[in-house]
Amino acid sequence: MADTTSPKTNPASSPKSGTSSPKAASPPGAPLKHGRTYHAYKAGQYLLPNDDVSTVRGEVERNTDHLLAKEKPIKRVFEAGCGTGIWAIDFADGYPEASVVGIDLSPVQPEFVPPNLEFFVDDLESDWTFVQPFDFIYCRLLTGSILDWPKRFGQTFTHLHPGGYIELFDTLNPLVSDDGTLTEDSGLSKWNRLLVEASEKLGRPLNSYTSYTKQLADAGFVNIVDTRFKWPMNTWPKDAQDKNGVQAVSLMLFTNVLGWTADQAEVLLVDVRKDAKNRAIHRYWPIHAVYAQKPE
Ligand SMILES: C[S@@+](CC[C@H](N)C(=O)[O-])C[C@H]1O[C@@H](n2cnc3c(N)ncnc32)[C@H](O)[C@@H]1O
């Protein structure tokens, strides 16, 4: 991964295939499958399409003021897997004295951003070559994205200042309901079980959260705090519950990993969409914010 202290001139982590400038060198044609487009840089590595990136809203949206307010001034911040960049933009706006860097496989971030923020296309799973350490590294909804979490936590540890923080924010599968309105035999539950099974086969489990606290401790982090929230599926944007959203999280895992045809997947998705629209099913994902500190 690029040393972002001088991003426009330094090579990215894999100079032969990547670039550290999303706008300048985004590949001309993103790979197309089943009518959806996927990231072109390191194509096939990440499971979700990049043509309809829903931003995270509602319960999931939260800031890190609780963490930062009591700490010394934040000078360097890194968002790993920043997606549309909404968190990084908000953060850069809120902390104009901080220098913020966001990295993603897809160049789906806006062109006009706060002056203290830069986005790069790069691969988190490459070796990180940042020269200057960060005060804060943020990772939101990266479950299912990473093959080797212990290695990433080791890199995060190395690239933080002593006393710096990592914060992760991730869902825990399966979907649940507190009142029994989501049953085991519903289309939603079946779909969710299959997604988890496929992600485990792929080696990028959608339940990576369950190991975070141990893996962070093993990497040397201290003061680990884990807070649980609920992310009701009803708060998904309408479109995310509709054809595109459900299809987006399913297609690659069902066809590439479980070996289904797209038509077979569509048959299951009919029931999933029906359940997803049913507000009588009070389902939610448990979601966890885990933060940890590199010892001073
Ligand atoms: C579910 S999205 C979350 C985006 C953002 N963090 C948010 O909360 O809105 C996961 C993001 O991680 C990115 N990603 C997955 N694997 C990656 C990798 N190896 N390197 C860089 N970005 C990656 C994807 O392209 C996608 O934008």
C-alpha cells in the first residue's frame, strides 16, 4: 500500500497492477457479471458490486467523538475500505486539523472532498508501506472483505502511533428477532445462513467480528471495548431491500462459491425479497463497535 505522505508521486503497493490515484487511473471498464459491475482493480477479490453502493445510515451511523474527545489532537487518520467515503468526508469536515486518508478497491468516492482528505484505490490486503504512523484507523463493515484478519491487525498495530486507536464497526450474522417473528424456515433466514456458509468457504467469513477482540489482543492492543447495537433491516434504504440490494449481497457468493446458477439464486431471492418487505418480521443484525488502543 502506498506511502500516502506524498500520494501523487509514490507507487501503490502493487505498482504493476494498481495505482494510488483513483480518479487518474481508474480502469476503463469495471467487470460486468449478471448485469452488475464490480471493482476492476484486483478484480474478483471483493464480493459486492460497486454500481449501487448504499451508504450506511441510521443505527449504523455513529461518530467516534467518545473516543477522540478525551484523547490528544488527532493528526493522521486512515479509513480502510472507505466505500463511498461518507465517513471519511464527515470526519475530515469535523476535524479540519487532521489529515485523513481513505482507501478502497473501487473508485466510488466523490471528486470534490474536504482539502484535508485524500482517497486512493489500493488493496488493504497488500503490505502497508505508509511511512508516517496514524493516530486513528477506522474500519466499518469490512466483514467478508478480509482473508487474514490477524495479519491486518498486526499491520494496523505497526502503523499506529503509541496510544493510537483502531475502531471496527461490523455486523454479526445471522439476522435475529427478539420476538420470534423471524423464523428459521423463512426465506430470509435460509438466505442469511447460505451467505455465511459461502463466505466461510471463500475464507472471508461474514462473522469475522466474533474473533476481533481476541485477535486484537493477540496483536498487542489494550483497552479493548466492545459495544453492541441493533441494525434493523427495516432501516435499510428501500432499494436495498428491493431487487438490487438483496441481489448485490448474494450473487457472487451464490454463483462463484456455492456453484448455483443465477436463475437458482433468483428463485430463492423471490422469498427473500418478500420477507424483506414484510414489516411484521422484526429482524435486525446485531452490530458491534470494537475499539482498541496501541499501548502508550
Ligand atoms: C460494505 S463496504 C463498506 C464501505 C464503508 N466502510 C462504509 O461503511 O460505508 C466494504 C468496502 O470495502 C472495500 N474493500 C473490500 N476489500 C478491500 C480491500 N482488500 N482493499 C480495499 N478495499 C476493500 C469494498 O470495495 C467496499 O467498498
